[in-house]
Amino acid sequence: MSALPMMKRRYAQFNPKRKLLTPSEAEVRVAELQVLASRARYGGNPEHKRNPGDFGLVPPSDPRQGKSLCDVARIFKRTEAEALLRAGLRKGLVSDRMDGEWPKNVWSVTDDGFAMEAQLENPVLGTYHGYPMPETDPLSLEVKRRWEHING
């Protein structure tokens, strides 16, 4: 009987389709992104939570092995997650790919320096779920660099 092959780590490779708008592209879309920021909502995903906080997720928390947990970034309140999502939209740290009027991804950085990625889960309602980016993801460095430059 042969041994089963080892499963690849989830973050061995990163999706090359994830790409930030350039600063000049974001500047052109600043008014649109401000409107989206006022309408965006954070839904959450129980696979990214060990501690459900006030997210109201069902099941309350169901972390899946290999998933990045929000608990690491100490985000336990929906208002905190939604504020980060909206800040990323306002600052233009969004994907160059769209689903209707919404960017597929939005990025931000916590006060503690964790790069966060939000993924569109409902393009009708503008609802996202998010998670901390692994330090090994090259895009996390770019997100942090841009965030610091905008806040600088």
C-alpha cells in the first residue's frame, strides 16, 4: 500500500489575480469609493473565527484548519471589522477586479500592524468577510507599504 501524498499548505501559493488598483487609478475613483465605503457591510465567516465575538455567526465559530483567524489580529467586534473595511475602501486599497459595482477585495491594516484582506461575499448587498493576511503573502507587504504611505 502506498502512502497518501501530503496535502499542500493553503498558503503555499497566492492567487496572482489579486492586485491593488494603482494609486492613480484609486485617485480617479475616489468619489465612487467614498460612496461604496458608506454602504459596505461586514458579514463575517465562521471559518475565520475561534471566538465569535459579536458577529452573530452560525455556527458561532467553526475555524477550519488552514484558515487565517481574525482572533490573531484581535478583531472581535463587527464594528471594528466594518471600520477597517470602510477605511480600505476610502483609501483606495481595493482590487482591480470588480463584481458589479463592488471591488472583489479590499485591504487594510490594523493599528497593531496586521494586514487584512476582505473578500466580497454578496455583490448585491456589498457584504464582505475578511481575515488577516499571512506574513508570507507578498501582497501583505505592499498593503502595509501603501497604508503607511497614505497615513504618512
